[in-house]
Amino acid sequence: MIKVSNIRKSFKDNVVLKDISFNVNKGEVVVIIGPSGSGKSTLLRCLNFLEKADGGKIEIGDVAVDVKQANRAAVSKLRMQTSMVFQHYNLFKNKTALENVTHPLVVAKKMKKDDAKQMGRDLLKQVGILEKENQYPISLSGGQQQRVGIARALAVNPYAILFDEPTSSLDPEWVGEVLRVISGIANKQKTMIIVTHEMNFAREIADKVIFMADGVIVEQGTPKEIFDHPTMERTKQFLKDFHRQTEVHHEFYGENTKAMLM
Ligand SMILES: Nc1ncnc2c1ncn2[C@@H]1O[C@H](COP(=O)(O)OP(=O)(O)OP(=O)(O)O)[C@@H](O)[C@H]1O
Ligand SMILES: [Mg+2]
């Protein structure tokens, strides 16, 4: 399981994560929602030490690290337990789709090039873009680039995949295909933590929803509990604001965009 205990993080005097604790069971999908600036990305980045927290403990699978005492070996072991899918894909622009996926296999897993290629092709097939294997990111749509990003994250077979708003840079027409790929992975019992503003998707895919605001977990529960019966005022307000924004967008752009946004 993933066990996050008492994670704290400040940037100078800006306290961003106050005392974050939560668990994710093996095979579970946890979705984190919350207003902009509430610390969602910082939390994900602390889990794999892209950002070093100021204190707390992180346990992922069989690797446990006390943030303050972590040495380099422990950090690198913990990093191997997760891979991240970013909002802006972060693909290597000078590598083909296939090379982007095989890169971590050759570099981190020390796999032979031919074996890596075979595995890379299987993964591209799994995300539905095998026919694009020799194309460079610039010639792929946003949705295709993000699917390469997901294949790359799967390649090292991590204990868990961390998604930071995987669809929010995409044109609405590409959102659906990426969400479908993520659902497909969830169905295979992969442990995942997903930060997203796609509320309908969150409701469908999540085993547990965590609502964060101002650096704390305000409330967590099943999608039904959080979306239909929130108990905290802060959660109710967030959901109300979200629905109002969606309605305004709907009035402005018409019926079709509502389905895409929700
Ligand atoms: N590298 C950094 N240096 C200084 N401050 C930072 C850094 N990264 C994040 N912050 C600050 O931490 C706070 C939380 O940011 P974070 O990106 O984690 O929020 P978020 O919940 O992911 O927001 P969004 O929904 O807009 O992505 C913000 O006040 C932000 O300005
Ligand atoms: Mg963010």
C-alpha cells in the first residue's frame, strides 16, 4: 500500500502542505480534487522527491522513507516505485514515440535494446498508437502525445502511477481518448493517484476521492460521499463553484461542450 504520513512542505514562508496523511491500498485509484493553489501538484511531487518535503514519512510498496533522514539510496529506491504523467506530457522532442517509451527501460532498467523495443511496442499498442511508433512528438496530437506519456509511465512497471492533471492541456476533442486509456489501466488493478478537474471522470474511476484546500485534506471518502453528500462547508462550496462555472461555460458555448467538460 501507499502510506503518506504527516507530510509538510513550505516554500519560504508560504506553507503549502500542512500535515497531509492518507493511504492508498494496492490496486486502488485515489483522485485528488481541490482549488488551484491548494497544493495538489506539490503533494504528488513530494511523493517522488521531485520536491523534497520538510518532514513526514512516505511508504510506497515495500519502500519506506522518513523524509528528514532520507539518504540518496533510499530516495532513488522510492523514486523507482512510481512514475508520473504530467499535464504537459514532458516527452523528449528529439526522440520518436517508441524511443520515448524505451528510454526508461534502457536507462533505468538496463534492458537490452531489442527487448526494450518489443516491450515498447506492446505498450504503444496498449494505448492505441502503435502505428505512430516512428513519429516525433511534434507530429502527434496532444491526445497522442499524452498516450505516449502514459505508455512511458507504464514501461517501468511501477508500484503506482501518479497523474497530475493529465488532460488539462488537451483540446476538448482529445480528452475522451486519454481518459479511456487511464480507465483501461485502472481496470487492470494498477494503483494510481490522479489529480484532475474532470469531476465525472473522478466519480467513475475513483475508489476514494480526497478534497484538498489550503494545504490540508478537508475531506475524503467514496465518490458518492464526496460528490453527493459532502459534509464540510469548504467541499460544498468548491463543488457549487465548479458546477456554476460549468453552467456558465454551457450557456456561452452551447450544449455540445457541456458533455466534453463534464
Ligand atoms: N517551486 C515552487 N516554488 C515556490 N512556490 C511554489 C513552487 N511550487 C508551488 N509553489 C506554490 O505552492 C502553492 C501550491 O501550488 P501547487 O502547484 O501545488 O497547487 P495545485 O493545487 O497543484 O494548483 P493547480 O490546480 O493550479 O495546479 C502555490 O501557492 C504555489 O505558488
Ligand atoms: Mg497543480
